[in-house]
Amino acid sequence: MAARIGVVTFPGSLDDRDARRAVAAAGAEPVALWHDTPSLSGVDAVVLPGGFSYGDYLRCGAIARFSPVMESVIDAAHGGMPVLGICNGFQILCESHLLPGALIRNDVRRFVCRDQWLRVENDRTAWTCHYEAGDEILVPLKNGEGGYVADERTLDMLESEGRVVARYLHDNPNGSYRDIAGITNDTGNVVGLMPHPEHAVEPLTGPSTDGLGFFTSALAALVRG
Amino acid sequence: MARVVVDVMLKPEILDPQGQAVQGALTRLGVAGVASVRQGKRFEIEVESAPDAAELDRIASTLLANTVIEDYTVHVEGR
């Protein structure tokens, strides 16, 4: 039976449909989850998609953190379930304290939308085990508040524990400290990523199919157990 | 009734692009000598009676401010 990967739709989510397509392209069964329903419908992993949940009111991801579904996602993540937060999903994971640090307004004071080269730094997480450390991948990036910040002690800890999952290559688009595009938790099941691998899974619509590996990785991690 | 006022500001070391944009606009408005602008948030919460200090702190630090990047101050009016 195919692994079932849930994708949460919050009011204001934009990329939930693309995330479900990416899950299906990887060979898993996508399951739509709803922000106001605490049930995770028995899924094996969860994707928090990009968008502007709750209109980005208060702070990006701050209201979503207290939604009924997130209480279940937070519990499941602590129990080891693979959780991937993309863009707004990354912001939600930081607001939920599943990942350290925060995402602030781009230093360039503009919304940035372009294809972005990344270097995969950690190939041991549940979402990156189908890559090799050092792989350079091209995926879309689109954010207004994508600047990753944390205090020096936290940044040093992330570096020393190998928890930087991906870094921006060539040109840092948003002022993220140490060119950080994505990080993971200390057990490698929770990953937050500002760029959008779900938009790079099909040659017709993406700049590459480099993003597919995030979703096939989760499948492999689930089989491996 | 009591009014709880929570002021939230980005920590000094965190870049504030919105404040920078306001500073640029002030200059274009003809205001001279603006050294810096920082933009924050103010919450005014009307409650039947003011919660105790620990509860106020919980409200501010859990929801109203993200203490990774923001500082806050709380004061109660009309008590």
C-alpha cells in the first residue's frame, strides 16, 4: 500500500494543490488535511505548504500555529513523523518551535520570485535522503518574508550538528543568515525550507525536476521506518 | 474594565526593512535629519479584569510577540 502523505490547507494556503501533485508524482497517496480538523486521517507524513495562512496576520505562521490541525502535527512531529514545511510552512514550523530561529522580511525590501540554485547540505533527513550532500538543485523561490535569522549560538549549533539542510548558491535572495535556505530538527524528521521543491517536479511546469527528491526521500524514509 | 497594552518591537539587532522604507519616505517628504526608524506593533486588549503578571507574560510571549526576534512591554491601564 502506498504511503499516505497529508497536505494541510489553511485559509490562505496557495501551494497545497501543487504539494499534493508532487506527493503523487513521487508515488505516494496525497491526503488533503484541513486546518480546522484535528485529525491527521492516519497519514504517515505531513507537508505544510506555502501561501499566506490566515493572511499572514500578526506574523507569518503565528495564527496557523494555534490551529486545531497543528496541535496534532506538533504531537506527531515530536513522535518522529516526517513533517516538511515549505515557505509559509517553514514559518509555521518556526512559530511552533519545532524548528529554531525565525523568518523576517527580505532585506531587499521586495518580494522575490525566481528560480534559485541551492546546495543540499544534509542528505540524512527524512526529506533529503535521496540527495547527496553537495548536490546543486534548481527550484523556484517566491517569498517576501524569507530571511532566516537566529542568534549566533543557534546558528553555530545548527552548523556544528549538520542541521543546515540547504543553502542558497550564487546570490542570497533575502538576507538569510549564513545563506540558510532550510534547516532540520535534531532528529531529522522535521524540515523547513523557504524555496519550493513542489514546483519543480515536472518538466512541463518547473525549471527542473530537482524538487522531486524531497518527496521520494520521505517515501524511502517511511519504508525504512 | 481594564485595558492591557502590549508594545512589541523588533530586537535592536534584527533588520527592519519596513522601518527603512518609512525612513526613505520621510526623507522624500522633506523631513531632514532622520537617523533611524523602527516599526513596531501595539495591542490594546480590553478585559473584565486584568490578568496577573504571569498570565500577561504568557499572552505576550506566546502569541503577541515572537521572542526570537521581538521584545515586548506590557502595562495595564484603568485598574
